[in-house]
Amino acid sequence: MDKEIGILKQKGFFNNFGAAVYNINNKEISEKYEIKAVPSFILYKGGCSFRKQGFMKSDEIENWAYESECGESVESNATVEPILICKDSCPLDGKCYPFGYRKSGKFCSDEGKFIEQLSGESTCENNFECSSNVCVSGKCVSEGFINKIMNWFKKLFGGGEPKEPEPAPTPTPTPTQEPIEKAKDEFISKLENPENVILVNFESLPDKTILQNGDKLTGKEWESLGVIFETPSEEYLKVVGANYPFNTLDKLSLSPGLGPFEDGSVTHDDLNIIFTEPVKAAGLYLLDLGETDERESIAFLDENGNVLYKISPWPKSTFGNPAPGTFISFISEKEGISKIEVKENAGDGDDVAYDNLYFIK
């Protein structure tokens, strides 16, 4: 039979992978024929399958392949599970694998089939025969012994026993983080339509221009949003960044004149926030608060100048970092808020800045 197989190979029945494949190039018969088993021959042709038992010479196989037609007394349109022939390799799942190939705890042996890998101290010739993939002096080395050797080397070179990685520590919020957000969040949650809140954060202008530390302002830059800022006691407004030990909430805050720790609190930081149309609610951060008395206040006024809500002296700081300060807000149940008037005393140990104004029309 080996002689017959050799003849078939010369005629093109076997490809380089050892699978039995035969192509007929006759103009009248263009189908591809596959002979998949020996000595039980299976032929696929024209959507039919044909089976022939027993040994046949090469010319008999060739004639059978050409002459078989659908409708003969053979298995027509039957589903046949072909047996794959792999030359110098092992068949598995419709593929041919080379000798020594390891797969699912088995290896391709020189017997032409997959067999279980050896365990323990079984006799071996090649590494791939062992489940540990290690064959030394004709015997398989167990995985347990290999692990002992690895641990010994780790101890020898100071590695010690492998340890589970320690979980990353949970970030601990600063003592000020919660009250900063809590006061603002409580204010927003009380609004009927919080999605309509307008924010001025002094980081950029309404036209998306990014502000830089020290930029001087007229106070009318946010008029298109419905708010104007005025400084009654200083010549200008400007945005200021961190100036140790003063830190802003984000990158910049608003300061009447010189910023915190630029002038030693010798100036007034009075601020008027004027709404072009009365608003229902407003709130903002006051930064760098220090000692206070009745000369300092913050008042929410209606369009006629009547006081709707006033705090005096300054509220005590509710957070200490990034800057001592608090969040002040007011929701008017009746009259709209037309102005927020802030009065700050000079020479009192603070130099107030303002940040993140929230309001809703």
C-alpha cells in the first residue's frame, strides 16, 4: 500500500501537509475530489459523497473518481465524517499538527496521534512528553519539584516568598473637600430647574477666551450672560492664581485690585455683582476669609435697593484649603435678586477673592 500511496502522491493526490487531495482538470469535470481515508475511500463530487471499501490500485482509484456520478448505488447526499490523513504529523480537529506539538495536555507522538503527556517521574526522551515540559536524564521532572527550586532561588537572591500586591490606598479627601462641595450642592439641589444654572468661573470668557493669571478686567466681560462686576474701592478687577499660602478653587479667581498676599490686606476688596435682569437665586465662593466684624457684610438686594438677605459680620470660614472661605447663597421666594453687595474691610488680616458665581434667572 505504501507503493500505491507513493504513486498517488506523484499524481497529486497528497498536498504538502499530508492531506489526501486530488484535482481533476478535465474540461468536462471541473469539480475537486478529496480522498480522505484509507482503506475506506471517501469521494466528494458534485454535491454527493461516495464510499469504497478495501485496497485499490492507483489507476482503480483514479477511474473510480472520474466515473462516479450522483445517483449510483452509493451514499448520495449523505453526510460523511471524513478521516484526515496527516503525513509525518497528527490529525486533530480537522488539522495536521507536527510531532512534539502540545495541546490540551497531550502531545503529537511519532505514532501519528495525540497521546497524554507523562506525569511524575515517568521515563521520557523529550521535554514535550512531560506535563511539566521538563525531561532530565530520561525522566520527567514534576511541577512541584520545579516550584521548590524556583522558590529556593528567590530566597537565595532576596526575593523571598511572592506576596500579593498591596491594594492602593483609598484617597483621603482633604478636610475641606466635602464642605466645599456640600454647600454648593445643597444650593443647586434646592433650585427648581438646576439645569438652567449659569456659572461664571473666571477661567474663561463667554467667547471661550482662556484667561491668564494677572489679566485685568473691566467687569463687563460676562454681560452677555446677564451679570456685571464692579469694584467700588479699587481701580480695576483682575483674575489671580495661586500665591502661597493662598490657593484658588481651580486655577483662577476674581480679585478687586491686588490679589491675596500681594498687598498684605491693606486694601478694600468690596465687590458689586449686578444682574442685568433680576434672578431667582445666586451663590458664590468667598476666599481667604479672616477675622471679621460688623463693618463687613454681604447683602442680596432687589431692583429698588431693598435688602432681601444680609449677613454681617462675615460668615466664618467653612473650609481651610485650598483657601479659607465659604460658599454664600440665597434663593428669593418673591422679589428677584438684582444685586449682590459685598463690603470688605482693609487691614484685617485677609484679602478676599471671589470664585464660581452660580445664578439662575
